[in-house]
Amino acid sequence: MSAPRKYSDELRVRAVQMVLDLRGQADGGRGAIRRAADRFEVPPGTLRHWVRQAEQARAQPPPAPDEVYEAGVQLVEFGGLDEAETLWRAAAESGDTSAAYNLGVLLVQRGEPDEAQTWWQLAAEAGDTDAATGLGLLLVQRHELDEAQIWWQLAAVAGDTTAATGLGRLLVKRGELGEAERWWRAGAQAGDSDAASGLGVLLMKRGELEEAEAWWRSAAEAGDVTAAIGLGVLLVKRGELAEAEAWWRQAAAAGDVTVAAGLGALLEERGELEEGEIWWRAAAEAGDIHAASYLGLLLMQRGELAEAEQWWRVAARADDTHAATGLGLLLVERGELPEAETWWRVAAQAGDTDAANYLGLLLKQRGELAEAERWWRVAAQAGSIDAANYLGLLLEQRGELGEAETWWRVAAQAGNTEAAYDLGLLLKQRGQLEEAETWYCTAAQAGNVHAANNLGVLLEQRGELGEAEAWYRTAVEAGNSSAAYNLGVLLGRHRSPTQ
């Protein structure tokens, strides 16, 4: 009679072995069943039955050569590891490859990989594909990759899907993607979910998204966590966030914390900040640096600055540039400018354009204009719109109006209202009133009150008094005193006393 399935084979073996070890002690192991039952939370009657089965298995007469494999399996199942080793060793020495393979497995479990390799090599040379596969794995762990490839290839050709999958991984590391794909296809078509998952990665990188999705679905439905994560990434890129979330939740439930950061980001986008924080915390506490950075941002937005700083420091020390940039902002608010500069320099040198922009501002405030310009140029050339605007201002102050215009155009066309306003001023000074009006209008419609006032001036000069009044009023309502004066003058000049 077999043990109830709620108990794992490993637990049963360990419990039986404890009883046998206790019985071998000087006191004869009084109370061994009770002590082991309490230790493993197993009913004493159940454990007693397991021990009886193990003892009966050990008491059986030596099996016939063709029964050695099954006899050894039975001994292992009931905790008779030493007896199984003796049985398999004798059979392996007589040339039984199955026994040699199982002896190798037992030795690996006991931490004796050298002897395991000896037995697996003998069995593999005799044509045992399981042994060839295990031997390849041991050789990879020892970085003997050429020999591992030989054994895995032999096993894979013989139809071993585990070897085919391992061979694919090895070939990918060597850059032999075509051959890797061939073996992963063979494994995936034979139902190996690891191979299907790896094949999906290759296809994704090649842009063959439809087939990548098909293999990832196959592997994810079979419980492959890596495939579930990859499938979620693909679905996010397609905008199918609900299904992506479902797969990522499945991966997280299986214990994979790497997906928790992405899951937190999905929930944050939906406004479900409370659950998003839970996942980010789980990932950050497990060492995910991006999650620590996101968590810091969320906490900062909530005003929990001390804990935000804690997580940003963790992430910044691990080279997360977003965290270093955020940490710098937090330190500036506290007046700790030297440390803020240190973190912004670290992030800017790693290519973070926001950090380069903030560093430029800090340097300008100190009067170090040459270095400020250098960092703004770096950031602007990398696409920072704010840096392009600040660079334009610096150049305009130096009288380099042509290049200032160039950078203001870049920033204004990307939606920076300050740059649009400054560009309008520059064009008006040159007498290019039509284009100046265009940029004033762009900035004013985006809420720039100075642009609204200047637009009113242009319109009034053209005689378009109604529209000029409207823009003056817009600026006045936003608190612009120049617009209030201009509006008063306009109304005084162009309205009758009765009005």
C-alpha cells in the first residue's frame, strides 16, 4: 500500500531514514517512531507503515539482474539509500547501464559528482542517453563546454529532449543561433516546455512575434514560468494588458519575483497603486533594482521621503540611474547640494539625460557656465527638451543668437512652452512678426501667460482688438500685471465713455 499522496517522496524517505538512524543508536532508538512522526508531522501509524515497507524491501532476496533497476528504485522510495547504492553499484560493475545511471543520480544527490561522472561516462559510452544527458550537465557545471556539447549532441540525436534543450542553450551562448534553433525546435515539438520557451526568445529577437507567441503559449500553459513572463512582455507591447497581467500573476504565484516589478508597473498605470506597491516591495526586497527605483518614486510622490530615500539609495548604489537622479532631487530639497551633485554626476556619466540637465542647472547656479553648457549639450543631443531650452537661454545670453534659435526650435517643436515663448521673442526682435505670432500662440495656448500678453500686443498692433483683449484677459486672470496694464490701456483708448 502506497503512502498518501499529500506526503512527498522526499519527506517519506527522510522520515524513514530518521527512524532507522535512531534505531541504530546505543539506546536502541526508543520512541523512534514517535520522535520522527513529531519531527515530520506525520501520523505515527503512517510512519510505522512506511518503515515496515522499507524493512520488507531490504529483507527481499537479491533480485535477478533484470530486476536490479526496479529493486533499487523501491529501496530508494522507502529510504534504503545505502542498500540501493550497494545494489546498483554491483549491477553497474557488471555492465548494467541503467544501474550505472541511477547510481550516478544517487551520488550527485549525496554531493559526490566526481564518482557520478565516472559512472555516467561508462554508461554513456555504452549508449545510455540518460547518462549522456546527465554527464553533459555535470561537464557544463565544470565549464568543460566542448565535451558537454559532444555528449548532449549524442543524446539529442537519440531523441533525448532534455539534452536537446541543454544543447540549444549552449549553442546560444556560442552565438550559433541557427543550430540552437534546430535543437530547440526538436525539443519543443517533442513537448519540452524549456525548449519551447527558449525557441520563443529566439523568434522574438528575430521579430517573428506570431510564432514566438505560439511557442510561449504552449510552454506557459505547461507551467513554464519563463515563457509566461515572455508572453506577458509580448502582450504588453501589443497593448493587451489584461492578458499580460494574467500570465505575470501566474508566474509570480509560482514564486518568480522577477516579474513582480512589471506587474507593479501595470497596476500603477491602472491607478491601482496599493497593489502595485505590494508587488514592487516584493520584488525590491528580493533584490530587483528597478522595483526599488519605482518604489522610491511612489513613496516620494506620497510624501514618504525617508523610505523613498532608503530605496533610491539601494537602487542608486546598484547603478540605477533613475534612482540616482531622484535621490539627487530629494537631496537638493534638503539643501544637501554636494551629495546631490555626486549622484547626478554618476547618473549623467551613465547617460541619464535628466541627471545631466539637473547637473547643468546646479552648475549654472554656481556660475560654472562652461561645464553647465557641456552637460546641457550632452543632454540636448540625447533628446532632452528641457536641456535644449536651457542651452538656448545660455547661448542667447552670450549673444550667440543663431545657435540659440536652433535649440529653441528643437525644444519648441517638441512641446516646450518656455522655448516657444523665447523663440517668439527672438523672432519679434528680428521683425519676423508672423512666425513670432505663431510661437506666441503655441505657448499661450499651452498656458504661458507671458506669451499670452505678448500675443495680445501683436494683435493690438495689427488692429485685431477683440482677440487682443481676449488674450490680455487670459493673462490677467493668471496674474500677469503687464497684461493688466495693457488691457487697461486698450479699453481706455478704444471704448467710449458710456462703455
